[in-house]
Amino acid sequence: GQQVMQIPQYQHVQEGEDFTTYCNSSTTLSNIQWYKQRPGGHPVFLIQLVKSGEVKKQKRLTFQFGEAKKNSSLHITATQTTDVGTYFCAGVKAAGNKLTFGGGTRVLVKP
Amino acid sequence: EAQVTQNPRYLITVTGKKLTVTCSQNMNHEYMSWYRQDPGLGLRQIYYSMNVEVTDKGDVPEGYKVSRKEKRNFPLILESPSPNQTSLYFCASSLRRDSFGYTFGSGTRLTVV
């Protein structure tokens, strides 16, 4: 079945530094979504990417959908303590309609 | 305020005692779903509903039941809970299953002893 893998599982970042987390699918996707879950909280929808090569920005967060629509990345610049949490990607298989979540990247920020 | 409301937030119960976790959304969403979240296993889908009276199994449905008699409500039923169902449960809703972001409830932390 469809698999969505995220790397790394854990990311320790110094405050002020940049980092990138990656999401890879075993199949071509029609769209990909990103969510953030703060410690003790629930997943919150951040963004959806639909087009091949699409890039979207939300303040210090940059989301990219790969040209082949099988991978995606989230890049955070100048990390802040408010960025702490687990970031999930979730993809919908092309010609399908099920949203499959990746395992998440847990981000810890060192002040 | 647009939201998904789950109750209770915390529940400790004993093996075999039937329980229901309620989920309600006020956004007129067609699609609703239940997930469980366990350390190292991410979010796994239990059951989902495409609309009223339409439900189907997700990836880990064993030991769970659901119903969708009204559009806004999607309760999760554990007929005979077992310790391996100790987990953090989330209800989510969306306009459609595949092309809109999901709104999640605040979660229910269930412990079965």
C-alpha cells in the first residue's frame, strides 16, 4: 500500500538556525498536506500543495512539492522556540482519495 | 468558532467495560475520521465516514465501532476495551476526504487497565 516516510524522525536545532524536513512517498501524489502538532496538542493544518514543483511560504516556513509529486519538504529559517513540535506530512495518492500520514518529524529547539 | 469537539479529554477505564468517545463538528463537514496516535507509530486511521450513514474501516479498525446518524456527530465505540487500546485518540473532519485540510479535535487520552 501507499507509504509516506518522513526524515529525520527527530531534529535538534539551535535557536536561530535553519533546518529542513523531508517527506517521501512510494507513489505519485495528487496533493500533499502539512500539519504541526505542538507538545500535548493536536495536529493543526498548515498548508496544502497540489502542483508539481509548487512552492508556498508562510512567514519563516517554506513548503515545496517535488517535480515528480512524490516528495515534499518543509524548510524553517531562523528557528524559534515556538517552532517546537512534530511536523507531519500527509499525502493523497494520485487516482485515489485516501490521506496517508507520515510518521512525523519531532523538532526540538535549543535556546 | 469552527471546531471539532471531543469528549472526554481523559478517560481511565477497566478491561471489558464498554465506552464511547464523542466527536462533534460545527462546520457542516461531510468527511469525518478517527485516528489513534501511539509513540513511534504516527497517526493511524481507525474508521472514517464519507457522509451520513456511510462509514468504512481504516487501517486499524479491530475492536472499534462507529456510527454516523447525523452529519455533525461521529462517536467512537469500544465495546470491550483491552489494554492494547490505550492510546491518544483524535477525531478529525474535512469538507472532503482528499483535497481539504483536516480539522482535528483536542484528543482523548484513553487508558485501559
